[in-house]
Amino acid sequence: MLHAAYLIIAFPLLGSLLLMTFGRRLGEPVAGWLGTAAITASFVVAVVVFFGVLHAHQTDCIPGLLCQGSPIAPGSLLNDQFVQHLFNWVNVGGFHANVDLLVDPLSITMCLFITGISAMIHLYSIAYMHGEEDFTKFFIYLNLFVTSMLILVLGGNLLLTFIGWEGVGVCSYWLVSYYFQKDSAASAGKKAFIYNRVGDVGFLLAIFILYSQLHTVSYVEIFQRAGHLSPLWATMAVLALVLAASGKSAQIPLFNWLPDAMEGPTPVSALIHAATMVTAGVYLLCRLHGVVNLSSTGQGVICGVGLATAFVAATVATSQSDIKKGLAFSTVSQIGFMVLAVGTKNYEAAIFLMVAHAFFKALLFLGSGSVIHALDGEQEMVRMGGLRKVLPWTFGTFMIGWLAIAGVPPFAGFFAKGSVLDGVFAKSPVLWALALLTALLTAYYMSRLFYLTFTGEERFTAVGPNGEPGIEHPHESPWHMRFPLVVLAILSAAGGAIDLPWVHTWGLDTFLNPVFLTTTPAATNSGSTQLFLAIADAVVAVAGIGLAWVLWRGKAARPELTPAFLKRVWFWDDAYDAVIGRPATALSKAAAIVDDEVIDGAVLGTATLVRRGADQLRKAQDGYVRTYALSIAAGMAAFLIYLVTRVFS
Amino acid sequence: MNPITVPSISYFTMAPMLVLFVGSVLLMAAASLLRHRLPEVVSTATSVLLGLGALVVSILQWDHLIRHGSSSTVAGALVLDGFSVFVNITVSCAVILTALVAHDYLARLKFDSAEFHILALLSASGALIMGAANDLVVVFLGLEILSIALYVLVALNRKNEKSAEGALKYFVLGGFSSAVFVYGIALTYGATGSTNLAKMGTYLSANVVHRPGLLLAGIGLLAVGFCFKIAAVPFHMWTPDVYEGAPTPVTGFMAAVAKVGGFVAFLRVFETAFSTQQSTWAPLLYTVALLTTFIGATSAIAQHNVKRMLAYSSINHAGFILLGVVVLTKAGFAGSLYYLFTYSVMAIGTFALLGVLGGARDEDHDLTSYRGLAKRRPGVALSLALLLLAQAGMPFTTGFLAKFGVIEATVAHGEIPLALLAMVSATISAVAYLRVGIVMYATHDVPTPVSDGSSFKDRAEGSLLLEVEPVATTHEVPVAPTTGLAIGICLAVTFYFGIAPGALLDFARQAAQLLR
């Protein structure tokens, strides 16, 4: 069953190729259905492979393959890791990189939720993108994105992951600037791309460091040889990885592209900028846990980055007026929690939160999309309110998402965030207190967003602050949009069951353990501490919801609670502009002069020289056989004269 | 009087050349005995089947070679080794692809189809003989069989002046270089007492030549003969005229088959017989390789006719392949063989597309007629752009790995300046390929005025890229299924082995190792 792994990638790739070739002929909505079918097929294969991994996990041996404990070779199994060798790729001198897929509990967990949620979002998009001019193109990009994401996750070495990493970056760029006629969308796409490029430098540095020290780029071999890394190089590698992760996963200092990326269509925000792509950085850190484990300095930096991002983004989220921007900062904050979990070596919890977050954040974004769809594209919460009655399906499912992210038991978020916080507590109670404060803010800002959107007066019927006409009859979305909402709501409600803290015989934790080989920090907390922590989480969640109810019940705006400092993201972009933007502009103006005068001059000079030479050669080629024969004779004479000199030397 | 002893003959070694040669003779007999003209389908199918037959036999030979090692037959005149099997496989593939490409072309231009296929098969069998020849006389035999059939093939387009002109030039100069080659054989025979390559090599390694004048002159003349055949500078000047004048499928065939045959014989003669004299002749070929890459590349960018441009680009490629002869190492052989195979495929595909774009009479090869092609014929434009990018050495195509292979071998041999200069020439030649791409994609049917040259972009386009006259009206020729199939195969090979190169690289590497 494990050998089918390549099909997980093949289906979306096939889908995108078919859409590229026949897409325009198929048109709406067939193209959308084709895209959805490709992803669904990929999901089915992922499930099959998942059972293969599960079976291997129970028997520790796959028939026909080597068993656990044997030296690793293509097709063998160690720590539940199965390497599928597809073909040799680069084989230069001592450098080998094969196109190998690494199928293990970690990668298959990622595949399951990536393909599952992608299938839902593809289905949703058929209705959401209805009537768009570039309907087919949207699905081409979306299928390509899923392909790249799966290559990123399943790649058996750093180079393949890097290809996927760049692929998702490019697809994200295309999709953010999907409405490229809008200036804001075009520049948001560019911003996302440039921030990501900075992170990519980190990834490349990490590849160079690991290759120079360990002479391999394969994950299995890196894990085996990680012990040879000196502490200094381990720290350098981890720092490079943190830079990579902060670019892709929108962490400090590179987090500010994500809110702008909300210019893309809402399904894109749900899939790429909430559920999947932005978690790639966390995945990378988890995949290279063998390296992260070696550097306590690195872990400290990871903790710091994660916690700072979680806190800053949470404060900013409390003051956003655009529903998607609010959710975007919430995403940044939640990924901060995942990074924090990685920093405490609590990898299982990071993945658990990643999965749970994928469920509820995709749900929340799709819900917001449903609202925006109903209100003809309105995203400002000032013009919402009272949608409870108008959009009952959206309201019900969104409520589950809200309770899940707020951390109310027994929804998925409670367990996932709980397991992260347990690990933080085991590391340092001070960090735990800060993280708990952030959890309180989470409950607060999500409740504010929920109240502003669904309760209170129906502000959308009135004329907007900028003179927008009122919306008379908002309508509930069609079934293709409601069905994913319901499925994701069920997953958000019951998703905690995949890893219940009191069950130790099965669950995500047990499944992933062979990969990470660490005892969860949560296990080191005593039983009564566990109970205390769980109660604290629940209390904080309820308190946040209550606080928001007191402050925001029936209100549309409270300027005193949303200061400019928070609205403008701690003046982050202004600082970047002053420190990097303006000096860089001045520098590039100077460089432009050098470029025009010096470099262009040199290039043009060379080009002219080459062209003149070419013209001369063309004249020499005059078409007469005698000239050609003369050339041969001259060449022959030159040969012979040279050889004569060799004879007499 | 001694009875003549008949040497033992291994028909297995000769099987591929026999398949093609006997097949073409039978086809000729059938075509001349039949009262009606042989239907095109029959001659194409025969040609493809013969190519397939030769390919299958060659693959069996490869299997035999891997198991039992190399061997020689006919008193050491022919060998079965890595080089010969490599030539057999490459040329068989080229025969199949060319037959597919030519099918529609011949019908369109109302040529005698059987005539073309007979000559192509004969010429191919000449290339196979050159690949397996272990004796200078047999090399010459193969060279002449290859060349004489090609002279006629080039002249096939009787209504076109350029075709006749090209063929005549090719014939006259080919005769000249053959004479030089034979003289080289005579001199080296005089110096070593044999024309058998293995014996010459043994003789030269066992004895120190005190008065090497005769030997060196012979080597020099043989090098001239080979350099003419592979179109190395300064023996290249026939190439643009012949490539331009020949019917386009013939051009593709020449670029593939004549180069493969010439290069492999060149490699074998200089490795087996004259490797002991390498320090003497290497500087010569070093200079020739350098001149070939540079003059090929710089002349390519000055051309307005795409067929001529590709002729110069083939000269540039020849310079790269020559690097493997210069270094004379196993890695160099592997690089050259890989380059030959991949270039053959790319060239046949590219010229197949040119044959389609040339219009009803195969005359519209001016760059102007390519304007706005991407809008008019997106599939054709894309295929051509991809094949040209592959020729330029784009990563993820075989073209990249081909250049990489020979350059790597050159660097490993310590010839770093040569490698660097060759790469510079590759950059120059890339301009020529990109220029075609830009004309296809970035221009419309309306002619744009050449700008006065105020900014870099304008000047560059005005001078190098878009200096083209008003549009010629073309009668579009559809891509026939057979042609499409051939182009598809070429693209698939170019990209498949560019992304997953393992199998083909191993093939070239082993072929280079298994030299007898």
C-alpha cells in the first residue's frame, strides 16, 4: 500500500495538466469539478497509504521489505519511515540527490489533512468563484498549489522539499494577485513574494550548512548523522531554519505579508494562508527535529520567535475591522503557538495544533467567505451584524469554529492548545503565563469578531460610511459552500478526539512517536498538574469570551479599544519603510545610474563587438566554393605547419 | 601460391548494418521493378520497420556486449563494442524519426518517396560501418557510403536552386576532403605498416618513432578529413549552404546521422590508434574546438534565415562534442556520446518543425515569417521554443546535461580555460535561440519600426533581435500525425531524460567504458 504514495502527488499534478490543456474548453463548472475530483482521488490514496503506515506500525514489518532495525536502504523501513525511490535525479561527483518520497507518520498525517481540506475547499470554490472570468485558471493554480505542497511534505530530501517550497510560494503569489487588475492585490502579491524570498535565503543557507557538514541532503541520512554536527553548526543550521520558517509561516520578523495576502479570493486565504502553506515552516522544523534537538540556543530562539509572534499578532487581531484581516492575524498568532511548541521540543503538539487549526481556521475563513459572498464582497465588520438570522448555516458552523479556536472544551482547539501549553509549562512557567495571556487574547478577539459579525443590529441594510448602498436581502450560500462548512464544523468539534490527553495507547501522539522519538513534555507533568492546566485553559477561554461580551455587546465600533498602534500592527511596516525601504530606494537610484552608464555600456559594447564580428564572418562566407576550398586548404596548411614545427622541435 | 584464407565473420556484429543495407537494396529493387510508383505509406513503413529491426538487433547487441564484452570480426576490421552499439542505437532511432518526419513532407512536395528512404537507409548504413570500423580503409568505406547517399539527398529538391547548389558544393568539397583523408591513410600506413587501428596503436606504443614527419602529417590529414565531416572550423563553410539548401528533413537527418558517424569514427581512430601521440595533436584540436564553438555561436546570431542559424548552431554544438576528443578520457567519451544522442534527437525534432513551418514549398525559413507565431500556431511555437531552449542548454532538458557532461570532463582534465571559453560561446549562441523565441512570442504580425536606440532594451531589440523586414504571407501547413508523433517523441526524450537522466547517462558511460 505504501508504494502508492507517488499517486498522492500524481493526481493533483495530472489534474493541473489536464486543466492547462483542456481547461478552457471545459469551462465552468466542469473545470472546477475536475480539479475537485483530482484532489479527492489524492485524498483517497492518502487514506490507503495511511492504513499502510498504520499496518506497518503494528507489525513493524512490511512483507517483501526489510524490517525495522536493518540498515536503511531504499524501500526499507526504520522508525516507521518508508522511502520510495522514484528515480535518480542529480548525481554529480560526490553529490547525490534522488527523487525519493519519505512516507512516515509525519508526512502521511500532513498529506491527510492537506488533501482532505483541499478537496473541501475546491468544492467550495466551485460556487464561490462562480462567474469569475478566470475560473479555470483559478483551479489550475489551486491544483498546482496542492501538488507543490505535497511535494514539499513527501519529499525525501531537502532539495525536493525546496522545490515544493518554491512551488507553493509561486502559486501563492499567483493566487494572491489573482485580481491583478486591483493595485492592492498586485502589490500584496509582490509583498508576499519578497518576504518569502527572504525566508528562502534561510532555507538555502540551511541546505548548504547541512550538506557541508553532513554531506547529504536526505532526511533519513541527516537524522542518522545529526550527531556529527558540532554545537556551533547545529545552532547556525537551526537559526537558518528559523529564518526560513519565519518567511513561509509568517513569524516575526517576516510576518506582515500574511494580512496583505488576504487580497486573494477567500478560498485561497482558507487553503493557503490558513490551513496548509503557512504551516510549511513548522513542518520543516519538525522534519528536521534531529537538528533542532541539538541546539538549546536554537530552541530558545524558536520559543522566543513563536511566543512573540503569538502575542503581537493576538494584540493586533483585537483591533482589526476587516473580518479577513482579523482572521489573518489570528492565523499568525496560532502559528506562533505551533512554533512555540517546536521550541519546547513538543513536536507532536505542534502537529496536533496544526491539524486542529487547519480544521477550524479553514472553517472560519470559509464561513467569512460565505458572509462576504452574501454581502456582495463587503469585508468590513462595521457593515455586518445580525447575520445570525440571515445566514443560519454559516452562523452555526462559524460558532463551532469560534468556540474551537477560543479553546472551549470539548472542541478541538481546547485539546490542541492544551497540549502545547502543557509542554510550555514543563519548560518554563513564565513562558506558560505569557502563552496563557495570549490564549486569553485569542478568545477575546475571536469573540469580538463573532459578535460584530453575527449578533447585534443588522447594519448591512443601512448605507455604509463611505456611501455604499445598503444590502437588502443577503442570501445563504448554495450547497457546495455549505457542505464543506458542515464537514469542517464536525471536524472542528470532534477533532480533539485524535489525541485525547488521557489516552496513551492510540492517537496522534502514539502514531507520531516513532518519528520524533521524544517523550512528550506533557507526560512529565504530574496528574494533578495536568488537571490544573486543563482547568486554567478552560477558564481563560470562558473569560475571554465573557470579556468580549461585556465590552462589545451591541457595539459596532469602540475606537478607545482599537488604538492606531494596534491597528497599524505596532507600526511594523512604517519601521521597515524607515529602516530598509527609504535607504534602499536611495541606494537603488544610485545603482540605476551605475547600471545605465557603466554596466549597460559594457554589455552593449560587448554585444556590438560580437555583432560586428558576426557581420565580418558573414561577409567571409561569400558563397563561392573556391573560398570554401581555400579555407579548407588554409586550415590543412596550418595543421601541417604546426606539425612540422613539432617534428623539428 | 597461398590460398586466400577467408576470415571468420560474425554476422551478429554486422546485423544492424546488414538490416539497413539489405533492406534499402530490396526497397530499391521493389521500387524499380513495380510498374507503378511505390505508395508512400509502404516506403515509409518499410523504413520505420527496418529502423526498428536495426534498433532491436542493436539492443540485443548491447545485451551481448554487457555479458560477454567487446569482440572483433572480419580479421579485426569491424568491432562490436560500446561505441559501435551506441552508434547503432542512435542511428536506428534517427532513421525511425526521420522516416516519420519525411512521410508527410515527401507527399507534400511530391518527391519520390521510395528514393528518399532508400538513400537515407544507405547513408545510415554507412554511419553504422563508420561506427564499427576498426580499420582506416573500412572507415573510409563507411564515410563514402554515408556521404555519397547524402549528396543525392541534399539535391532531392530538384526544383529549388539552393538545393542543387548546396549539393554541388557539398559534393565538390566532400570529394576534396575525401582525397585528403585517403592521403592521410596512405601516410599513416607508411609510418606504421598497417591500416588496422588496433595494430597501429600497438605499434606506436611499442616503438618510439624517431622521424615522425610521415606519421604526424598523416594524422594531420586524417584530422582534416574528420573535421570536414563534423563541420569543425575552418572546414565548416559548406555547412550553412548545405543545411539551408537541403530538404528540411534531410537537414535533420544530416545533423544527426552524419555527425554521429563522423564523431564516433574520429573518437575511435584517435583513441585506438593515435592516443600515444596525444600531446602532439591535442593542441590542434584544442584550437579547432575553440574556433568551432566561437565562430559557430557568433555566426548564428547574425543569421536571418532560421535554417542557416541552426546550421551555425550545429557547428557550435560540434565544438562542444569535440571537447570529448580533445581530452580523450573516458568521461570525455561519455560526455561526447551523450551529447551526440541528445543532440540528434533535438535536431531531428527542430528540423521537423522547420519543415512544417517552411510552408508548402519548404521555402519560408526567414525569421520574419515567424512573427507572431505563438498567436497563430501556439502548439508549434511552443514545441519549437522548447526544443530551441533545450539546444541552448536549459536545465531540466537533455541539452543542459549534455553541455554539463563535456564541460565537466574538460575541467576534470585540467583544461579550465577551454571549458570557460566554451561556456562563453554557449551564452552567445543562446542569443540566437532566444531571438527566435522572442520573434515568435513577443512580436505581432505588424512590423514595428526599428527604434533610434535610446534605451538598452530598444537598442538591443533593434540591433540583434528584431531587425526583420515586413511579413511574408505563408500558407500554413498542418502538422501531420506522423510528423507530430516524431516531434512528440523528440520532446518527450529531451524532457524525460532531462529530468530523470540516470538511464541515458549510464548508457553513455558504459558505452564509453566498453571501448575495445
